[in-house]
Amino acid sequence: MKKGGRTTLGFTIVETLIVLAVTGILFASVATMISGRQDKTQFSQATNEISTQISQVIGEVSQGYYPNIGSTSCSASGGTLNFGTGGVQGQNRGCIFLGKVIQFGVAGTDPEQFITYSLAGCQHKDCGAAGTPEASTLSEARPVVIPSSSETSILQYGLSVKWMKYDGHETRGVGFLQSLGSYSGCTGLCSGSSQAALFGIHAGDTGDISAADMLAKLNMGHGANIVPASQVQVCFLSGTTSQSALVTIGGSGRQLSVTLAIKNGDNCS
């Protein structure tokens, strides 16, 4: 601009304010875009991680792996499983490792948790003595949660469960159990790898349930709440984006698969 016949370089206060305002808007837009991409990346990482963890549990059950529970011992007598101390892992009398159950939607947890339970059962029918027929159904194996074997984990980056179903029924748990004869056509506990069968947990309601309630359901009625399933689906919500993720567990025979699909919207549709 000119003043007194001289040309001066620079900006007026109004021009400076306009430049600052435009710069601020551009900066905010870029920051929002970067933050949105980061949120989507974190959501993708979280859902991939939980999908991998489910696959890992399936693999552990197929291979007969169960956690080292120290000096806990197990014996089957008098029609029940009895747990005590002083035992050596792998040297239990009449007991078998049956598999694992994952509970999602644990009530009252923030960030949201999921719990993995390890189940033991009777090797022989109705916890009878050695020489009696081997258990071929869950009711004969009388499954219970192994004391001190539960493992608690956290859903990452604000992930939460919107809904969970087995064969269309509302649930909060999925079970992976070594195949018994009634499900696989073999006698007693099927031997060999890749023998995990899929189960839903009859939750009895549609809301989140506590760890204590789930533990009671798993220990109740000789496996009455553990129901064979052809498919289990879990809908996960992002805490920071308008996305959801559908994890589908299913398959046929001995081969279980876990698939993940990222969806727009909050209902995995």
C-alpha cells in the first residue's frame, strides 16, 4: 500500500487476521483428517487382534494345550470332579482337559474386558472309575471350570461388543471344546489335532453378564448351558469411528475358521 507517496510492504491487521483464520481452519481440517485415519487404523488393529486371539484359543484347544495351573490337582470319584493342591500338571486321575470358553460383554468393566475359562471334565462316564465307558457327551463328562485358570484380557482402543449370537440366539460366550464322540463319531474323547468343536453359551438374557454369573452358568447342570453351534457371530463397535466389525466363527467338521469383516455403521450390517 501507499502512504505519503511511499509504498510500504506488509499486511494490515485485518489481512493478518484473515490469514491466521484461514491457516487455523486448514490446520484443523488436516488434524481432523489425520485423527480420523488414526482412529480407523486403531479400530482395524483392535479387531484384527481379537480375531487372532480367538483363532489362538481354537488352536490351543485343538492341540490339547491348557494353562499351567501350578499345584492344582484333579481327580474324578463319587460322580464328581474334585480339585485340590499338590498335583502335577498332566498327572490327574480320571480328568481330561475339555476346552475353553470366551466370555464377551463382561458387565461393569471399563475398558471392556473378555475372559477365557479353561474347562475340565470326567474321562469316564459320569465320573465313574477307570474301566467304565468313556464319556461321549458333555453331560457324561460333567464339565466345570478349572479353578484359577481364568484369563482376563482387555478390548483395545475402546472396542466394545454390540451383540453376540450363536445360530441366531443371543449369547455372551463362545466355547471351543475337544470333540466328544456324540459330535464327531468317535468313541470317547477324539484324539489327534484339529478336534475343536464349536459351542454357544445359553446366557438366558440379552444384556452383559458378570464373570460370577458366567462362571455359575458354566458349572451348572453338567454342561446344560453349553450348546452345540454351527456358527457364532460377534459384532464389535468402534469407540471413536462410525464403524463396526463382524467376527464370524464357524466351519464344518474338524476345521473351524474365524473371519473378520469391517462394516460402516454401528450394527455390523
